Amino acid sequence: MEDGRIDASLSSYPAFLNTEGKLRIDSLSKLETLVNFTSDKVDAKGLFKLSNLRALSEAYLNVEHDDDLAMINDYFFHHKHRLQFTSFEVQIDDSCKDERISLLRKFVTYDRLGDLTIRGTIVGKLSEYLPSSSLVNLVNLSMINSQLEDDPMPTLKMLPNLRSLILRNAFVGKEVFCSIGGFPHLQYLSLCYIDNLEEWRVEEGAMPNLSELEITSCKELKKIPDGLKFISNLKSLVFKFMPVAFQDRVRVEDFHIVQHIYRIEFYDCDVEMVDLTDAIIFN
């Protein structure tokens, strides 16, 4: 409790970790912040009783459970509540049925969704899941193992308030393109384990507020995009597990593209081991 607020993190309760059934939360009527809600372990019906809930943070939803997803949609869109912010990790797979996909598409359009992680294969077009007209409050987006066949950038660039974007094994194609005017507020971008990516093009005027860029294990990427030289706000550029030929090209042939960046780092092994191969720092 802080300043009269009542907050709860469910992962701190032993019953949450060890219970065989689902934890009931319907008696917590004064609760304002709920952290670590997970549809696998918590009875979603209890949300309807939390009349003072303002924030539902770091929640987890397994889309395999149709009833839970339908219930949360009902809570979001049809129940009178005081929610101001939600952050969710959603687990999906390529065996999702049409009805389940329809429920998921409805879920991600919730206008108070601030942070979203989608983990698993996305079936169909990304634009059908992430309509920019609905996700006006989405600030942080992570897409993990999405296996998208089409370039996701034309859809993602339209999210009006996106500040952070992580794409990890999210795309199976060979080329992505960031066009002028796209990602107007993006500050952090991470491209990780996009195994087939060969070319990334960035137009002048794209991602004008980008300050941090990380590229990890994109083994087929030939070079950094020329358009990075137009992003004056870019202060940090980190490469992890990239081929030696790629690193050498950044240091020599393409150095004019990145010479304005304050910090450029190259890691050849796990960053957690703090084994920094090389760093270039400009004062």
C-alpha cells in the first residue's frame, strides 16, 4: 500500500505458484494495481469484481483457453471499469482456430493496452491484428517467433505512439523497408534472430526520434542501411553475434553512415558474460 493505494503482485503469493486450481481474486474489491495476472492460474471472472482496478500490469494470456480470452474481452469492452493501463504477454500458436483468432484480434484492439508482447506464430496479415486506428496508446511492442511472411514495417510504422519495438524471429522474409514518416515517436528498435534478412532499407525521414538500435544475430544481413545517417538522434548502436565481414564493413566501408553515433558496440558472445569485443565511443 502506498498513499492509500492497494497494489498486489500475484507472483509473490505461494498459493499462486503452487495451487492446482485457479486463484480467486474476486474479494480484492479495493485493489488498484494488479501485477502478474495469468489466465492459466487466476480465475478471470474475478476481474469483474475489482471495481477500483486502475492498472493490470505484466499480465499473461494463453490464447489456447478460449473461455478466458472471451471473458477478458467481455471485461475490456462491455464491462464498466476504471482501467487506465494494461500490459500483456499473449501466447499464441499456428493451430489457432478461426474463432480464437477472431477473439485475439478483438483483444489487441483494446485502447488502454500500453505494453504488448505477442509470442508465437501469427496467422494471416499483421494489419488484421494491429489496426493503428485502435492502438493509440500502445507504447511498447515485442513480437517473438511470429514467423511473419510479409514485411511487418508498413503496418508497425502506423502505430502512432510506439516508443519501443522488439522483433525477435518475427519475420521470415529477406527485406524490410522503413519509409519516410514512419515510426514518428520510436526511440528503441531491436532486430533479433531474423535469420533470412538480407536487406534493410531506411528512407530519409523515417524513425526521426530513434536513439537506440540493436541488431542481434541477423546473419544474412549484408550491410547497415544508408538511411541511418539521417537519424541525428541515434546515440547508441549495438551489434551482437554478427558475422565478422559485417562488422568489418561497419568499421571501414560504411563507417560514414554511423560516424555521428555517440556509442557503437560489437559483442561476439553473450552480453551477460560482459565480454565486450570492441566499443567505439565519440565525445
